[in-house]
Amino acid sequence: MDDFFSRSEALLGAEAMQYLRTKRVIIFGVGGVGSWAAECLIRTGLTHLTLVDGDTVQPSNINRQLPATRATLGQPKVFALRERLLSINPEAEIDAIPEMINGEWLEEHGLADYDYVIDAIDSVNDKTDLILYASRVRALKTFSSMGAALRLDPTQVTTGELMSIQGDALAKAVRARMKRLNTHPNKKIRCVYSTEQAQRCETRGSLMQVTTVFGCTLASLVIKDILNT
């Protein structure tokens, strides 16, 4: 696999590439955002990845989700994505967990074995539970996706701290639930969000050119943090 990593190594250096291979990342939600984050990490050189998502591939996913093709319709997303990622790097260690998560799931499974969490969950309750739980695990770093739907312009995707993001309905809803629970994260949570005003749409329409940028930005946050550690 030397040639596979040659361009990454040319930019990052051999020592950094080896360091990437020691880190463990878990991604919650492998749809329009999380799936692209996963591929970006694997193509860069990370080799320990866990995918968690209880959904199956649906026709409406094909316009933006990496594992979604006509050939994978009905398959669990985590299995379809795992197969694709292993076709890129067969030496990678990729665990696929076809389950939805909530607070009880997190308490049962824990996150102590991981270095990084990527949160690409849509559900406000589950996203909030994950952020709060992960923030309390020592040495674990979390990067979270806010709302990628209803946007058209990928150039307005940026990053910010959860408690200070403005103009994002999902961030606002997460903060509101934390307020109702009378709690807050133990650490600052860096998020990917868009400054673009959400479009009006009867359903939560979304486009690949935006969700892909969200996913790749999440992956870049992880990679940069690893290299700066």
C-alpha cells in the first residue's frame, strides 16, 4: 500500500502518517455527512474506524450519500460503506455497528477505546446525548455536524464552537435541550455549520455539494488535531 499513501506522506511526512495509523475514530451517522468524513479519513491514511448507524440505504439517499447506489438499496448503510472503504484500503480495520444510539446505548458501550468522535447524527435528542456523554470522557475529542440540509452554497460552510453558533436551527435546538436538562458539555465542542440562511422546503432537501463539504471538513478537523497533538 506504499503507493496508496505516497501523496499523503509527501505532504504530511512519514512520522505523521504512522501517528495517524495509531488513532481510533468512531463516526455516528454515516449518511450525507458522515459517509464522506469516513472516506476522507481512510484515503488520508487513518486505519482504525468504527461506523455506527441503524439506517438502511433508501432511494432518497442516492443524491448525496456515499454508500447509496441502486446496488446497495435496502442494505444497512454501515455495511455498504464498510465494503467500499475496504475496497480503498483492505488493510484498514473498520467496524460496522448497524444500531441507533441513545443515552442507554452510550452507557452500555462506552467510548473509552476511541480518540475521536465524529457526530453526524440528525436527531436532536440523540445528538445531544452523544455530545454530553462524549464531553465527559477524558482525552476524547468530539467534532459535530450541525445542519447541512436546506443549503445550496458550499462556500458558506465553516466551523465554530457549539455554544456560540448563530443562525443554525440544529445548534439552537441542541442548546435548548441542554438547557432543559440543566446541563452542558464538559468541553468546548467544535462544530461544522453553514452561515447560509436555510432555504424554504416542504421536506428537508439536501445536496451532495454541501453535505460532502461538511463531511470532509469534519475529517480535516480530526486530521489537523492529530497532527498538532
